[in-house]
Amino acid sequence: MGREHYTFGDSDRAAERLALLARVYEPTTRRWLGAWRWSAPERAVDLGCGPGYTTELLREAVGARETWGLDASDAHVRRARDRLDSSELRFAVHDVTATPFPVYAVDVVYARHLLAHLAAPAAALMTWATVARPGGRLVLEETAALESPDPVFVDYYAHVGALQRHYGQDTFVGRRLGAIADRTAWRVERFEVTRVVLDARLMATLHAMNLRTWSRDPFAASAFEPRTIAAMGEALEAVAGGARDAPPVRGDVGQAVLVR
């Protein structure tokens, strides 16, 4: 597998976006990871770690002797190392769809909001199986739905869906985690879809940041009307700043634990 197309970048703005994303979804992730009894794992790895927010949370929740964060972005890995690098938290630049990995015999492999950016999620799961020890677990969290009656959110999700479909990706891959795993070397131990209620201002802030990045994507620039994108950005900024009210965004998060 070659390196996938990632539409959200690794600039300082992208890092700020990931910090906000971590804040929005931390309670859901903490509950999911905290629901399992982790028997003193030796090694855990966070795939697509970005600046390390999920890696830090994984270490706290799982308690592995060493926790690794892997990401294809040099910039994100530098940010993670600057904040967190230690004997317990280690980071490396690596395309997580390719072997060989810098770490093997992993007890807990974790990925959040990563499969949505991969055109071949089943192939990625097969690749990740090669780094897990026998009996090791793969913990996945992916968006399964995002819904709002507000037109700007409806419009935003439609555009993001079209953009990702162009690259063979599925924005709402979380609803298919069990079916994808069935085609791999992993066995589904547990799969749930968790409903979340997300603050509209936070989500509008997140989406406005995303929009400023992906609107420069070559496909987006050719397929989407510039005036529509500009109006969408203005409406999202208005919600984010409190100048325009919007109801909470309701979402579903697919959460799975797979066993090697």
C-alpha cells in the first residue's frame, strides 16, 4: 500500500485542529478504553498519532510499559516529541500502511479517526496484524454518522463526503468496522455504535479549520463552487463565534476491539 491521500494537512493550523478534535472526543475515548481490563501490557502503539494527544490518552488508559506513536508527518511527530517524548512515550515517523514497522510484538494497537482516511481499510487491518503479538488487541474508533438539522452542517458533511469518496475513502467508516474486520486476520471481540451529542460551536470551529485546509485540495478546488465554499466558511465562523445559533450535532461513533 502506498501513502494515502490526507486532506487535512500537517500545518500549525492542522495541529490546532487535532488538539480540538482530541478535546471533543476525549470523553468518548476515555470511557471506551477504560471499559477494558488491560493486564499490564508491555507495549502499545497509536497509529496516525498526529501531535500525540491520543498517544498520551492511550498511555494513561492502558498503562503499557512503553507506548509508541507513529505518524507519516515529520511535523506532527516533532510536535509530539517536543511535548511528550520520554522513556514511556516514544514517537517515530512511519507510514502506518507500510511494513516494516519500527515496533513489533505489540499488545494494544490503537487507531482513532484513521480508517476514514484510508482507501483500503481491510488491507490496513491486515498490515496492522503483523505488528501485534498473538492475542494482542486492535482498538478502533471511527465516525459512523454526523447529523444536524442546520443547513450549514448538512452542506459541510455533503462536501466532505464527496471529497473523501473521490479518494476512495469513507467519512462514516465507523458503521462498517465489524464487516471490515471479518475480512482480515482479526476476530471481533466487541463492536458498538455509541451516540454522542457534540457542541455546535466546537464542531463549527473544527469544521471551519478543516475547510480552510481542504478547500485548497486540487479536487475540491475544481469540483466545488468557490462562492459556495466561501459562504459555508462564513456560516461556520458565525456559529463558532456565537453570532449564529445552531443545535448540537448528533453523531455516532463506531468502537471496536479486535483480537489477533
